[in-house]
Amino acid sequence: MKDCDYSGWMKKKSTNLMTTWKPRLFILKGRRLSYYYSENDTEEKGLIDISFHRVLPADQDRLTGLHAQLTGAMASPSTPQ
């Protein structure tokens, strides 16, 4: 999980009908967004194809605020429970 561009915990919902949101560790390397069940996993558990999307840095308060406003997300990140 070293040499990644970004990493952090988010919640992911599977495609099953009767499922809940579960915390996953996401790793972004270029345009490869993979996820793991824990920090101790050595192999990725899944991959989300973002190859046709642009990856923008969220290091500006203005960009982060705009994203939160458009998506209805909280302005500050939260950790999984």
C-alpha cells in the first residue's frame, strides 16, 4: 500500500440487494482505485474502474467545499464506525 497517490477509509455498498455499507480501505494509484478489507491485507479485494474519469486534487478548500455542496457530503472527512 506504499507508493500510492492517496489512501483512506470510505464506506462501500456491494451490488447485492440486501446489504449494508461497509468500511473499506481505498488506495488510489494513478487511475487505479482498489480497495481492501483492512490495512493488513496484502492483495486487493476489488477494483473500481475510474480509467475514464479525471482525478482532481482536493487540496484546496474551495474545491472541497464545492464538492461537498454538489454532493451533499460533509465538508470534513469522517472515519468508519
